[in-house]
Amino acid sequence: MSNKKLLERITINPNICHGKPCLRGLRYPVEFILELLSSGMTIEEILEDYDDLERDDILAALQFATIVHQ
């Protein structure tokens, strides 16, 4: 999936998680996914624990982080 398509998975809605960037309008802030990864969880472990997430959601969170911190 292209970087542009990945970033389309990131949504910002003031009514969801106080307007923090989230994945596909779900209540999973990008920040939360990054915290899971930085704690040592693998993508596969995250997907096992959170059934409604997809691999591309995790990749989108990583892509978003690289753009925000440039």
C-alpha cells in the first residue's frame, strides 16, 4: 500500500479521543499504537490483542509519526 493510502487511515475527529489522530475513526490513537511498539510489542502481537486493527493500521501509525516529526 502506498504511503498516501496508508495516511488515509489516520482520522482526526474532535468527538473521538479528544481530536487526537486515530486509526480509521476507531478509538485507537496513533500515540497508543506507537507506545505499544516502543514497549517491545510486535505488529503480530498487537494484531492478536486488538482484533479490529489491521496490519496497514500499524504501518499507517508509523508513517504518520515519521511525517509529524520531520
